[in-house]
Amino acid sequence: QVQVVESGGGLVQAGGSLRLSCVASGRTFSFYYMAWFRQAPGKERELVASIGQNGVNTYYEDFVKGRFTISRDNYKNTIYLQMNSLKPEDTAVYYCAGRYYSDADYRYWGQGTQVTVSS
């Protein structure tokens, strides 16, 4: 069982930056693929970025490529999402999620952290 807790959300002006953090419990963090999802009001939850077990393999949805960076520190059981050049359409609740490397679906979810970008 893994528990994840996000932090770092807040209110920022368009063009600004925020860094989200997600701390996971458990001694086998390095066995888990991790990801950030987001859900805007009235919309379905969507994948933002994901990162492999060793931090080398990353994936970004097109709408954040070049602006967001996902990273992880397996010694600290933590992943990060550095968000630059934020846009009002990035406003959403951001969720951290994890899945064991052999699982197909993300099973472990945090409570989410609100990111609001003002124009």
C-alpha cells in the first residue's frame, strides 16, 4: 500500500511558475511509476506527465510540453512537477498518482492540490 500527499499548489499570475511536490509512503517507492494528473471544473481528469521508476523515462502531454518538467528523488520518496509559463487554462486540481511497475492502472492517488492561474 502506498499513500501519496501533494503540496505546492496556489494562486499565480499567468506567465508565472509553481512547483508541486508529492511525497509517497513505503519502502519500495523506486518500484513505482508516478504521474501527475489534473482535473479542471466541468472536465474529466487528464494525464499531465509521467515518470518511470529510475526517473529517466518521462512523458508529457502536448499541452504542457516545454513548460512543465516532471522529476523524482527516490531517496526522498518524492516526485515534483515544475510548472513554468503558466496559463489560465492550467487552472485545475492537480493529483499525484502511482502504480506498481507491473500494474496497468494507477491505483494510488493523493487528495489533490489546487492550482489557480489568473489572467
